[in-house]
Amino acid sequence: MAKSRTQKLITLWKWSTIALTLLVLGIVFFKPQKPKSQSSKPKPAILQKKKTVPQLVDKKLDPEIAMTPEALVVAGKQIIYLTDTPELNATGRMPVGKGQCAFCHLFVEGQQSTRCPDLRNIELLSHKRIKEKRYTQNIEKYAETPEPQSKLSTKATTGGEYLIESLYCPSCYVAEGFGTASSQGQVSKMPFVAEMPMMLNDYEMVAVAAYLQAMDTPGDYSKVTARADWERYFNKKLTFGEDRRPKLPSHENLAKTALLTDTPEEMIKKMGCFVCHKIPSVSIASTGLIGPELTMKTKAIKRINSEEYLNAVAVNRARAETPKEYILESILDPAAFVVPGYGDGDGMPMDYGTKLTVGALDKLADFLLTIDENSGQDAPVSNPENSSSASKRD
């Protein structure tokens, strides 16, 4: 017997109710999750995974936390490498941070940096160094008259104090084979990292020492005594400190360090050229021994006509044809040609192109072209052969 109209409506209502119920349950239990927006608010701190080591130490960090061994080591690592995860690149270089330590010092196996002492196992070596005759002799040497450049006396009594002292007074102890020839190895080639261009403050110095103490035993901070070593050595409390590097006067050219309005001497100071290079007539650049002397008026043309440079041209690595082109190339692409006897180019920064304005670069190159061995003195008549302005290549 056929169902009445009323029965059909009741049946339809029942199935509609069931379908609606299933739809609601599906929405409740199987609601798709929206992808988390980058701008979404972070979870409350209590719900976040606790970090045992700060990822970045800066002026916003609580000073008490900043003074812990863990925070000091993190800060020191970033001052040395600019990153928490430093890796060797294809040319054997490590990344370089504000301290510029990795330009010259060897930190890991395979690194192409041999201009300054090997810092692997330095925590262990630091305790032995203060017992060496080479060190104890300097205790006597500077007992009454401090070391002339740093104005400090050699006086470390622990390995940690030795590391601190080495940063402030590189010549208080000079590793054998790494001193200047003119001083019979008694004066260090290391620049003062508290001065331009690094300008590390006391906290940053301690952070570097702390990293060196923990470098060979990652995760173990039991040997990190740098803060106590510093306070004992200088007999005062360590404070957090601010970045000592000068700030640019406006928002313009924030990425640039040297500007067209600077004098060549100001550029040389800002860029830190004097740390490695000797530049006659520039007072601040009278002692650089790590890199070649920048007497470009006579040497630039000799370099681009040298067999070594022509070999670099042959493999399309170097391409300068005039002294000025050579200077520009050396600043913008240091790896194009490395002067024989000065390593594998591991010490020259690769980012000067981002730090000089075009006008400043041109101005600096023109200035260096006026510098020869006699600059700043009564120079003799120049030899035309040496002052040629073009290469001998066809």
C-alpha cells in the first residue's frame, strides 16, 4: 500500500535531521586547521619550550642573564663568527664577525688562516703559557714600566686571566714565530680589538674569552671563568656595556661605512685598513704587518705586469689593466689576486663593496695611487719606469 503524503514528509524530516546532525558533527570534529600566520601572536611564555641558552645577547637582554657563562659563550661566538652555526666555506674560510678574529686565527681543522696563532685547544694552552719562560720574562720586563702600547703589565696568574690579557695587551705574550721581525719577535702583529674598526667593549672582550674557554668542549661551561678572571685582573666589576662603534649621523647610507665626504685617512680608519696594511704618510697606518704595504704609486703597475698576476688573468680570475683598476679590483674582489707571500687571501674582507659608496671608493683609489715608499718624506724624483700607468699586456 502506498505511503500517505504525511508519512513521506515524516520520513524526509527524519533523514534531513540525521544528515544535518552528521554535518554538524563533521564540522566539530573534522574542522580543518588554518595555516598559522606569521603575524599570529606567540604563545604565552609558560607554554613555550624553555631555552637553556640565549640565542642572541644584545642590549635588550637582562644584564644578569647576559653575565651567565652560557650567555657569554653565545655572545663570544657571534662576535667571532657573526652566527651561531659557523661553517667553513669552499675556500676554507670561516664567517667573520665584529671581532674579525677568524681573519687571522685558526679555529677549526681545514681553515685557511695561519697568519696568527692556532687557537684550537687554547683553553688548555692558556694554563701552560703563563708558566713559559717567554711569559715570565715579560713579567719582569714590564714590572716597572708597562708594555708601551697597551699600558698594561704582564701579570696573569690563571689561564683565564691570560686570555683576557692577550685581548687587551697582545704583546704581553707573543707566541713564538708570530712577532714582528723588527722587534725580534717581541711585539705582536695583532691589532688592538678595543680600537677601530672592531671597538669591542669590556663585556665583548670577556665574551670572546668565554667562548675560547668553552670552544673545545661544546655544552660544557664548567671551564668558563672569564668574567671572574676579568674582574680579578682589573679589580672591578664587569658591566654589560653598549656597542662602542660610531653611529652614522642620519638614515642615509646606513649600509655604508665610508662616504665621499670622508677624507682618505678617515676612510682608512673606518674601514680598518690600518689593522693589516702599512700606508706611508697615514699616521694611523704606520705599523700594519699582516697585509702588503699599500704603496700603490709604484707597486700597482708592477703587480699587474707580474707573472703571478698574468697567470690569474689567464684563468679569468683577475682582469685589471691599469693601476687604478688593480686597486679597485683588490678592494672589491680580494680573491682575484693575492700578493705572493701573503697567504691564500684568507685575511682580506670580501664585503668592502657594500661598505664604501661609489664616490668614496674612487676617492680612496686615487689617494692610494699617490702613495709610494717615500710618501711623508722628501721624495726623490720618481722613476718613469715605475710610474707607468698601464699594463704591458696587449
